[in-house]
Amino acid sequence: MALWPFGKKKDDQPTETPDGEPVSTYNDAPPEVPAAVEVSRHDAVNGDTGPFDGDSVDIAGFDFSDFAQGVLDLGSMRIALPRNSQVQVEMGETGPRMIHIVTEFGRLTPVAFAAPTSAGQWAESTEQITQGMIGDGLETDIEQGPWGPEIIGQGENGIIRVIGVEGPRWMLRMTTTAPHDKAGDMRDIAREITARTFVYRGDNPVLAGNSLPVVLPKELVSQVQQAMEQRAQNISRAEAASPEEAQAIDDTSQALRDLADGSGPETTEK
């Protein structure tokens, strides 16, 4: 697959990019954590390929209309949203936890991290992520992508792929999840999104390895506020219920959880 001509600006002519099939290092041996991962140096400022360093490269000089329906501005990241995609906010106990981009092929989760000036954070992360996947019972693989090694975890219900790219004092991590029959398409669109992403590290001190702060657009803030208000109302109703009603709510919630994980009580015919 030929990726988007990464250096394509509004007044530039398209440039040719060589086609190439992904090179996989998979073999039939038991999965092992790679002892050393070779990561190619990415030029996020003067290079012909994204992701770009937004503090040095002006996103206004690029035209993504052939691919994107718009640009998602998260403060520390600006991401070209592919057509027919949606933005999903994952809620935690105290508020938004993760931002996901949902496509017809699967889901992508972007996170930008602070990194030291010296390279090597993605190589370290690769080992840690691979260990975590193996611990979760996934079959792991390392595939060579446009920016270096990509981590693949195969499970019964689908495939996880993690793409990592290092820039000036930052690292971008894109995590995708997709069913087996759509994993190839999800890989391709994830690489296209990554190539059109701008990371804004800024000058504020952030400890290496910590995620850069995310600012939600106004439209998403409104959705999050509604979700949090609904959650607060549900909690208030539960607290206002009598002990018997509260127990019934707990019993119903537990029954639903049991049904979801298949551990509910067995039924027998009489």
C-alpha cells in the first residue's frame, strides 16, 4: 500500500511513494519479548512524512480534504479525521479517560507522551507493551511499518496494533482494535491518520513518559457534561432509594454482569 504523500502541501504537486508490502517477523516459535528493537529516526520537522511537530510545522499549509472530514483539535494533538468516522469519549470515574476515533473498520486511540531529547522511548515501550500483551494471553508479533516496528496482539475476538513514532521531546502512540476480517483495513487507515497528525509538545515541563494534556473541543465538552450529569442523577436516585430498593438495584446489576461474562446461574428444566 502506498501511503499519502506526506509532504503534500496545498500548492505542492503530488509525489510518488513506493509501494511495499509490510514485512513481518512472525514465526512459529513461542512468543518472546524482543531483546532489542531497531527504531528508525523520524524527522518530524523537515521530513517528507508525518506525524509532524506542530510547534515547528504549520498545519495550515496542508490540505487533507482528499482524506478527512475535518481536523480534531485536542490541544496537544491535531488529527485528521477520516470520512465516516466518529469521535468517542471514554468516561472514567471522575471524567473523560480516553479519546477514540471510531471508523468502519475498527477503533483508534491516540495518545501523545512527553519524551527525553534522546531517542529510545518507543523501543522501551515496545518491550513493555509486548510483555503486557503476552501476559494477557495474546499471540504477539512485530511488523515493520513506515516508522519502524509495530506491535501486534492477536486474540480470539480481534487484533490489537500499536504504532509508535518519536518526535522532538514527544512520542506519539496509536493503538488500534479491529476484528480479524477488518484488521488489514484498520492498519492502513491508522497509518494514514498517523501520517496526518500534528503533535504540540509546548514548553511546559512534563515528565518523560507522562501523557501530554488533552483539551476537548466544545462539542465534546457538551457531550461529556451531559454524560456526567446523567451519571450524577443515577447515583442520586440510587442513594435516595430505600435499603430494599438499593439491594434490588445491586442484585439486578450483578445479574447483568453475570450474564455478560457467562457466569450466571444455570437453569434446569423440571
